[in-house]
Amino acid sequence: MDPALHSPGGSAGPAPGAIRVLVADDEDDIRALVCLAVRKAGGHVVVAAPNGTTALAAARAQLPDLAVLDVSMPGATGLEICTALRATPATAGIRILLLSAGASPDEVTRGLAAGADAYLPKPFTVAGLVRQVRALAAGEPVA
Amino acid sequence: MSLAVLDRPQAADGSWTRRSPVAGVLHGPLLCTVLFTGAALLLLTGSIPVADRDLVLAGLAAASAATGVAWAARRSRSVAGSVAVPAAQLGAVALLHAGTGSATTLLLLVGPLWALAMQPDRRGLLVGVLGSAAVLSVPAVTDPPGALLLGTLVVAAGGSAVHGTARRLAARSREIGQLEREQAALLAQVQSRADELDTASRILAARAQTMTSVIDAVTEQSIIGTDRDGTIRVWNPGAEKMLGVPRPDVVRTRSILDFHLPEELDAAAADRACGTGLEALVHAAREHGSDVRDWTYVAADGSHRTVSVAITPRSDDRGAHAGWNFVGTDMTEARATERMKDQFVSLISHELRTPLSSILGYLELVMDDEDQPLTDEQRQYLATVERNAQRLLRLVGDLLFTAQVESGRFTLQPADVDLAGVVRAAEETARVAAAAAGVQIVVDVPDDGLVVAGDAVRLGQACDNLVSNAVKFTPAGGRIDLVLRRGWRTPEGEVVDHRVPEAAPVALLSVADTGMGIPAGEQGQMFTRFFRTSNAQRNAVPGVGLGLTITKAITTAHGGTLDLESTEGVGTTFTMTLPVPG
């Protein structure tokens, strides 16, 4: 497996009942930060992908419970991955959280229209990301 | 323009009347001169016998004198003269007739009788009859009396006939004269109209030349005129330069559609639910009278140009629709620059906000790590890092927001917003900095709140900017008053604190400080992007000069106003008004 796909922090393994999370961001530091936040939220990072192409392939192969996707990535954007996952029955049920440096109302609207369950603009707080992941894991509506 | 038909001399009275050569001979002394000269020759040659030499000489002398007077006075219009001369000539004929006794001399009567019969009134005819009778009576001693009577009757009848004819001729002549005058008047009118037409033609030609020279002088914009079916009729040098096709190659032979992308026209037709081709191009101009938008022109070399085209209908001289005008400005580079600007904004958004996400996120992890608590000193250092990261984040946000305002992509998320809560929140945000600076903030807002329609985030940003500005520019010991109250804006634009007829309710938020104030000469620039006052620079007050620009943009987007009053060394008051839903 591509080293980039390994989740940072060397987690020993998923806790019982933990949701399986795909993290995708082309920025290594942000990707690692998101992985840490997912673990703080009690999730298990099954894949940490550095680009859109890898993320889409991993999502189709691993069928995670939640995908945390950066919008702007090489290969495929978070919006394109969103649309592709929603178009396939096997992946249509994956919950999706989009992260983006674009925070304008138009950009948020486009993200949600593409099928995302939540949209979190950068810079985000770790605490805020943890709350979002927990809410999505619990199937709660996200503000 | 001249009319050759008019080019002939006029008479002294301005008319074009003329007398025929035959009439001139008959009316002038020529006939009498010829007749008397002939008689003199016949007498000299003995063809006419002389009975009394003295009478004949007297007759010839009288004839010569009368004829000489006739020549001398031929241009005179005196009626008396025109009767006296023929009467004298009749006397000369009488002397010749008496001196010769020959009937041949009676032929000399023709001249003076003709002249008398031609007179306009009957007086000449009377003189002619009496004179003829006198002539015929002279040799009555030798002729029978019947001849005298018969001769007189013949002269009377003939003279009467000649006189009648002369009168008819005179009447006809007057009619002809009248017609000639009318003709002259008509010709004068024609000449006048011809002159006017000539002048108008020259003016039109001058205007056309002016218009052509103006159109030809436009080299940076394309000016294309077409018929109703799109056939090109006007093609200026700007069009030649923009599209690379010379005028002779397009005028009357090419269509405007030849320089457009068919797929773009099809898309426009679909958008506007109209026909494709030319109709897609001119549909909006037909509906609204004019239309300005970007179109893609295809140049001769196949390159595409983004052109802002103003389309207007064209009329002929009778006001009927004759075609279309297309005035285009090449915006290819400008649009590329705008795209680069958008890309730059996007780049800033991603490249600055993403590392800030890392900085703030990892700081948060370190500072909140309960397993490895920080020392107070470490926490203080990291708090400084976080504060500056937040400052950098605000600057990036301000730059992005300013770019959005400039590009027109600034949108609001309207909702009911309690401004009292916004003001209290701004005070809370600034409280720590104000306390550190030794500045007191006093809040005075309605207890029951004051709701406006607006974007809560943006209004909070605007209020924060005003309060943080006041804190930065107020020295220690100073005071800042945040006052929110209701007001009414009159139709004249004045804001008053009591309800008046036809006034609209508004919310008034004033932020008054006791700071250093703004120099009067700089107050007009306070809302200009990146402007910083001389006081701010001299006192090293932090900032980049975007806060008030953003605050003004937010206020304006909400339909409100933002004004300032300031006295250097005394303080500054910013007053924001926002419309309150009725």
C-alpha cells in the first residue's frame, strides 16, 4: 500500500463500534490534522489519500462510513468525488464532509448540491471538526 | 448647380421680354425711310414726273426732317411724339403728291399710316384718316370728287382693319408679356429651389464626410453596420484591425454571422427562447432598444476575440428599420486579466488559508492537550503565535472580501438581525483590547433590541471594525460610546429622531471616540481602499486600511449609509444607518 495511504499516528486499530473514515487532502499537514481529529472523535481512519483519484478508488474499494474530503485536490475534486459516490448505489450511502478554503455562500451551496452532508470551511478548529465527525457518525443533522 | 436654360440676358426691367426683328422694322422709322428714299430716287431719275418743283422739294425736306426726328426719337415712348412724326410725314406726302400729281406718291402713305394704326388708342387712327383725307384733297382740283371720298373710305377701312389687328396684336403681345413674366417668376422659383437643393446637397455631403471621417478615425473599436438580414454595409478600420479583413472584402458580400461562433449563437438562442442566427444576436436589442454583452468574434486567422458588443437598431432617413449597428470593444485581454484576478483570489484563498489551518489546528491540539499540559510561559508564547495567526487570517479574509466586492461577487445572507445583540457582541470582542489600552467602552442600546434585515455575520464584521478602529485610535484614559437608537429618514435624506410623515424608520448606530481625530483634509479618503491617515502612520497604529472600506461596502449593500464627523485632537464619530423593516 502507498505509504501516503497509511493513517498518521500509527493507530493500533479500530475501537469496537468506531466508524470507518476516509480522509483525503493533498496537503500532508492538513491530512494528518484531520486524521488526528477523526481519532479524537472516536473514528477509525481506514484510508488517508493524498489526491482525488486515490480517494475515489479507495472509497469504492473500502466503502467507508464517512469520507472527509478536501474540495480542491489534484486528480478529482471533492465535488467530483461527491457526485461520483452519490451516483453509485454501493457508495451512495457514504456520509461526506467537505473541507474547503472557499467559504463563500456560493461555494458552500455548490458543495451541498453535489451531495455533501456537511461543509466545513478552512481554517477550522479541531474541536469543530471533531463535533462534525461525531454528529455525522451518529447520523445527526449537521449545522 | 446652374441651369443653362436660364443663362440669357434680361431686359432692363428684369423681364425676359423681347421684340421680334419684323416688329422692330414695322414699328421703327425704317419703313418710312425706305419709302421716302425710294420716292426721292424715283423723282431724281424722272420716273415720277415733277409738276411743281417747290412743292416736291418742300415735301422731300419735310419727309427728311420727320424721318430724322423719327430716328432720333425711336426709343421714346411719348404718345404725342409717336403721333406727331407720322402726321408730319403725312404732310410731306401731301406736298409730294401735290408737287407731282402722281398717284404713285400715295404709296408713301403706307409708312405713316402703319405707324399711326399701331398706336394703342384710336387717336392715331383718327389722325391717319384725317391726314389721308388731307393728302388726297390736295390735288382735288384735278381729280374727281368721288376719288376723294373713295380714297378716304379706303384709308378709313384699311386703317380700321390695321388698327384692329394692331390692337389684337398688342393684346396678344401683352398676354405674351404676362406669360413671359410668369415664366420668369417660375424660372426664378426653380432657380431658388435649385440653389436650396444645391446647398442641402452640400450640407449632406459634408455631414456624410464628417461621419465617415469619424468612423474611419476609430481604430480601436469595431463599427459594423448591417442590413436587416445581416449583410455588412459599414466596416470601419477598427473592424479591419480587430478581425483582419479589409473593407472591400466584406461590404455587401459578407454577413455579420460569418464572424460569430455558431455554437455561441445557438446557446444564446436557447437561453432567450428565440430564433438562432441573426435573431439570437439582435433579439435583446430588438426587445430593449439596445444590448451590450460579450460575444466571441472569429478573426480571419481563426483566432477568437472576446468583444463587448453594443447592438442598436439602425433606421433609414424615413425612420424605418434598416438594419443593425454593432460597436465592439476588444475585451480579450481585460477578461483574461479578470480571470487572472479571480485565479489570484482563489490562490490566496487556498495558499494562505490552508497553512493557517495547519498553524491554528496544531496550536489548538498543543494548547488543549490535557495529557501534556503547557507551562505558563509556553502557553504565553503559543498564545502570541495564535493571536498573530488570527490576525493574518483576518487580513486574508479582508483581502478576499475586498476582492469579492470589487468583482461584484459579494452576496448577503439576509435574515432578521438584532443590532443590539450585534453591538453587545462587538463590545465583548473589543473589551480585552480596550482594557489593555486603558479605554472605556460604554454601550447604550434599546433594552428590547432593534431588528434590521441583514446578514448577521457581515453586520457583525462591520460593527467589529468600527469598534476596533475606535479602540486603536483612542489613547489611554479615553472613552468610546456605542449608541444604538431608532430614527427616521425623511424623503430629503435627513435623519431625525422623531417620526415625521413619509419618513422611513432606520436604525442609527454611532461609535464615538475621544481619540486623536482625523485631519480634515483626509476625511474624504477614509473609505478608500488601503488609505491610512497620517495620524495612524505617525503613531504606528496597526492596520492596512481595509476595515472602513469593508464596513462601507457592507453598509451600502444593506441599503444603509456610513458617515463620519471628526475633529483632530477631540475625537471621531462614525454613524451607520440601516433601514428597519416597516
